[in-house]
Amino acid sequence: MTIATTMIIRLDIEKSVASFGDVATGIAGAGGDIVAIDVIRAGREVTTRDITVNVADAGNEEIIRVLSDMPGIKVVNVSDRTFLAHLGGKIEIIPKLPIKNREDLSQVYTPGVARVSMAIAEDKSKAYTLTMKRNTVAVVTDGTAVLGLGDIGAEAAMPVMEGKAMLFKQLAGIDAFPLCLNTKDPDEIIRIVKAVSPGFGGINLEDISSPRCFDIERRLAEELDIPVFHDDQHGTAVVALAGLLNALTVVDKTLETAKIVVAGIGAAGVSICNLLLAAGAGHVCAVDREGILCKGVPYTNEEWRKLAFSTNPEGIQGLLGEAVKGADVFIGVAGGGILNVEHVKSMAQDSIVFAMANPIPEIQPELAEPHVRILATGRSDYPNQINNVLCFPGIFRGALDCRARTVNLEMKLAAARAIAAVVQPDELNELYIIPSIFNEKVVEHVRGAVIEAAIRTGSARRIPPDYTGRQEK
């Protein structure tokens, strides 16, 4: 499955040797579609042009090879809109107040700031009202499990973390800062996060490999008094549960009786299984490369050992093919192409398939659609996108607003039900089981549900002035 993109190619065209017509023919022959032409310089002998080209495959280098081999053509530079959007980074810090004179300076910095610092020294809780702490989240990664790219390092993870910070701000008004750590040592990661935590109201762990991520999150949640949330685990699980609740309603099945197969038992898969069980699922089957998790097998992964005792009540053994026979639901967070048409055909009538691996799903949607009732993916170019963006902005908005100590299980379940409730009963259908990430009601609904759950479970330290305890349905 290819990923379309737009390239911008700067060319020097030697007029006596080549023409723009030669360029256009070469680009078209290599599979490109010219959408814009800009003349940068027009000399007597050489013309410099920027050619904007749509290409079907982001990794397609054939166009550049063809142009480079053409007489009279020099490829000066190649970029694309994605790279241009990242030049110099995507976020910045902007002061709330201008500093125009000495009086302004004395208030925001020395000497006036000393009074504020002393007030916080006497009562640390005042940091929530007198600093940015109350609206700030640290986005922390070690770069070991970035998107589908794997262990690419802290520097390479930075563009992803900046994007995450943008989403926090645009969707929930939260200031988020990337903290890309140049260490893979869990103890050191925990020590660093604890050391910087006074400046933040919450910690969003991101793209930390499994199984290390489980212990890192657990220990930080135990040792800090601010919410710690590993989005790759819990954000994925919350949105998957939200989509599944609505999908089951469409096909007239229940969470308690549906046979659910979860493939890919890493960070997201473990959390999905646990959240499904907590929500009342009675028949969850967890499958990884080694096969179906079964009781009695001495797994080295502690999370697998736990799941083996709480899942697969029928005691099914074997690989994915055995697990999906007669299954009502398949949820994939594994990798592209692991599910085939025969697997899907063997599922129960009115089956539900969530092929969430991104960018290449567990099965190509075009292959699955004729054989399933409801299909969802992790991609934005198909209906029913299961996207973490539906979860983490509202989760943190609610947690920050009520100064929650943690993001507990009840808050996650409440968030999932709130996301599902955004889709009204008269809107619900096979192609619309989950709201768009741009639906403005999502953050509002999730925030309210999270605050209510935090108050009910004792996690909240504050009731927001505008909170009524009731959501707009």
C-alpha cells in the first residue's frame, strides 16, 4: 500500500540542450503529476524552476533518477511539503505578556518575581495558580518505538513529539513540551522524569518500547502525584473500546458475549485486552507471533503471564488462524498483512475487523470489505479511523482541570464511553462508528467524563468552577 505525497523539485534547465517539455515528459513517464510550476530565475542560458509534483509513492525515487539522467537538466534540490512544514521545528514559546519597559521587567522577572517564588516556596500547591504547571504536559520518549519505525533514537523522535505537542495545543489548549531522552535505561528515564516533574501538571509517555514501558509507567504513576499516561497503551485502548462499543451496537451484539481476538500483544495489545476485560468483555483471545496466549505456559513477559490467566477462557491453542475461527471481532495492533481473506471468511456472521496497524493495516481494506460488516483502520483515508488523537487531549484536559493525581481505570473507561457517545444514535452506521478527530465535541465530552470519574474515585483534588457534573449529550 503506497503513501501519496507532493514533491517540490528545483531544476536548472539549460535552454540550448533541454526544454520544459522534456522535463514534463520525463516526470509523467516516471509516474508523477505536475501540479504547479514556478520560475525562480530566467537567464539567457539557464532557467531555474520549482516543479511541484504529486507522486503516488512517498518513497518513489524514479522521478529524480530520470531527471538527473536527462542532458541539460540539473537537479538542484528536492523537498516536499511535509519536510517544509518541519523546517526549524513546528512549535515555539510565546510570552503571554509583552515586556516594553523597566516596570514590566520588574514584574515578570527581578525583583518582583521573588515575591511569587517565595509564595510558592511556602505553599507548593500555589505552583498550579502562579506558574504554567496547571496547563503543561511533558511529552516524554526515549525514541525506542516511534510510530512504525522502531528504535530510531531521541533526535529522530523529536518531529513526532513536536506534532503531539501541536495536537495538545490545538485540540485542548494544553501547552506540551517534547522531552526526548538520550537513554534507554528505565531507571534513568524514571529518575529524569521525576526530576523535571515539578514544572509539569502531567506526563505523557510516548513511543517507549515494550515491555519496558509497562514498568516505567507503573513506577512513575506510583511515585508522582500528577497524572502519568502512556498514550501508546491506553490511548489506543480507549479509542478502540469506544469504536467497538458502537460497532457492536450496529451489529446487535454485546461486549459480554462477543468473541474478541486481539492480535499483537505489545504495549497497545496488552492495554486493549485489559480495558476490554475491565469493560465487561467475556471472551477475549490474545494472539502474538508465538500463538494464542494460554494458561500454564511459562512466558518470560510478565504482562503475557497475566493475560494468559485472564483471557482465552475456551483454552484455544494454535496461531492466528485458529483464534479467528468463529470470532465476532478482530482487533489488530500487530503489523501489515498478517490477516488474510480466508481468516476473515472464517469469522462469525456480521464480523467486525479493526485493522489498526499503520500505515499498512493487518489486511488491506479492499480485501476485507466484502466479507465483514464493519471495518476500521488506523488510517485517515478510510472510514472509521481509530486514532489516539480522539483520546489524549480530552483525557489530559480533564485531568489537569481537576488536578487529578492519576489517570485511573475508571477515568479511561469513562473516556471511551464519552467518545462513543459523541456519535448520536441516528448517525450510527457501518461507516460511522467513531467521531472525527476534528469533531469539537470530543474533547468536551471526554473532559467532562474524566472529571466526573476522577471526582467519583477520589483522584481529583479540585472541582473546576465551570463543571456541573453533567455532560452535554
